[in-house]
Amino acid sequence: MYVWCCIQKSTISFIVIWAHSSKLWKQFTEEKLGQAEKTELDAHLENLLSKAECTKQWTEKIMKQTEVLLQPNPNARIEEFFYEKLDRKAPSRMNNPELLGQYMIDAGNEFGPGTAYGNALIKCGETQKQIGTADRELIQTSAINFLTPLRNFIEGDYKTITKERKLLQNKRLDLDAAKTRLKKAKVAEARAAQLNTSQPEENNIMIWAEEVTKSEQEVRITQSEFDRQAEITRLLLEGISSTHAHHLRCLNDFVEAQMTYYAQCYKYMLDLQKQLGSFPSIFLSNNNQSSSTPVQSVSTPSVLASASASLPSVSNSVVTSGISELKSSSGSRKARVLYDYDAANSSELSLLADEVITVYSIPGMDSDWLMGERGNQKGKVPITYLELLN
């Protein structure tokens, strides 16, 4: 008996819902065909709805492209998506810089850390691993401070707005359907009144009068519900301005994360460049080239591309003997700068290509550096950036 009562209640509820849906669909169809009037939303509410839709569309595009920027591999993005939906942590894997760094380190150890090429590969590999770590920090920081708030808006706030917007649409259809029934009832009442003059039918007039009264009451109720729902929707939509302010703060955090990342990468590569700056002389000695074999002066790729033809060739014996004599004596020599060099700190001297400076050695100085003077400026300069003059 209890089960039968539940079935009856469910059937009645389904019939009521179906009848209401059919009424709304009929009203919607007649509006589209121009056969029924439509209550228009006020201009302010329409502008808020347009602003919310625009915010949603651009937020989705920015969010998706940021994910592509942080993780270019589509397969990795799909894997991360599934692990996130399963509420499980994705397995830790090397990113591209870390993988390249590991290959370089393994190759350098295979070739021999004592060789110039092997040593350079190891140093480059360590730097690539540092960049890989910085890349992980950028992804993690951006995901927490930028992507998560955007996703919360799409999956939370905007879904609530969409739900209330649909309710507002249904309330409007209810109101317009009630207005249509009231209009039809008044027309029928007027016709009944006209017929009553020639053919008295007082009961028919009373029926339509009751129908008009009932329709008017329904219009008042649906109008009140529509106004209340419009106010709820308006309050939610006005929160879009606060969403923009919040996203602005998140955008600032994202920019700061990128700035930190690129600053770290620049520092790592600058340190690597300085470490590799001493490799030309080591390369010559490690390969035991003959003193009679001419060797092109080594410069950075940009300088080599533009002015390699103008750089003089020097021999290993000239470079080695000139520097050895300078370090063993207390005198000074003139030297021409081969290419630009930016000082890393106040103890170093910045250099410009082709300028001539005075260089000398002081006791206890690193073998790859000399003291340089230009007027009243002085500081350490790397040997590999200089060509000693007679």
C-alpha cells in the first residue's frame, strides 16, 4: 500500500512538471513565432548579463591558453586532467629542461669530466636542471595563484549565475503566459457581454468574470516572483565587477611569477656564460695543439656572426707566453677587448668590443682573470675576452 501511494505521488508530480514544462514551451514557441508578447528585461540587467557572458568566454580562453603555455604537451595536460578529476596526485616526471640537463650530464661523464667538452656539458646540464626546477615553481605558483581562481569562477560563480538566469527565464515565461491568459479571458468576457444584450446568458458572463479575476491574481503572483528573481539575478551579476578586481590581483601574481622565473633563468645562464668564458684556453691546452697551429680567437656567437672576419688569428704559444710573462712580472700591458662583457658585480669591469685597456696581474688572482684599468675605472676582466698588444 505504501509503495502504491509513493508511485501515485511520483506519477502526479511528473504530470504536474510535464504540464508546466509544456506551458512554458508553448509560450516560448509563440514568442519566437511572434504570436505572443514578451516581457523585456531592463537595460541595466541586459548589460550585466552581456558582461557576465563576455567575462565567461574570455576567462575560458585565457585559462586554456595559459595551460598550454605552462604545459605545451597535450598528452601531459590530458593526464593531469584525469588525475585531477580522480582526486589523485599525478606521478612526478622530469620536465623537458631537466631531461635535457640529465642527458648532458650523462654525456659529460661519459666523455670525461676532465675534458673541455665533457666539463662544459656537465656545467650546461646542471644549469638546465636549475631551469627545470624554476619551471616547476612557475607552473605550481601560476596554477595556485592564477589558474585556480579562474577555474573557480567558471565552475562555481558562473554556474550559479547560469542557474539563476534559467530560473529568471522560466519566471518570465510564467508571467507572459499569465498575461496571455488574462488577455484572452478579457476578450472572452467582452464577447459574452455583447451576446448578453441579444441573448441573456448571465451565467456565462459570471464564468468569464471569475476567469478574469483568477487570471489577474495569477499575473500579480507571477509578476512578484519574476521581480524577486530578477533582483536575485541582478545582485549576482553585479558581483562580476568584484570578480574582475580579484582576477586583476591574480593576474598581477602571475606576472610576478613569470618575472621571477625569467630573472632566475637569466641569472643561471649568465653564470653559465661566465663559467664557459674560461674554456677556450683550457680547450687549447687539453687538446695539446702544436704551437705552430694558428687558432681563431674565440668570441660569443653574436660577435662571431658579425665580426669574425676582422678578429686576428693568434697562436697558442703567443697567448700562453704573453699572459705568463704578464703574470710573472709586476708590469702592465695594453690589451684590446674582443667583445662586450657586462660586469657581474662591483669588483669586475664592464668591457666594450674593440676598446683598448691596461691590464696587469696581482698576487693571488685567479689564473683566468686580470685586473683592467680604463681611466680611473678598474676591476677584474676575463682573459678570454682580451687580446694582448705588443
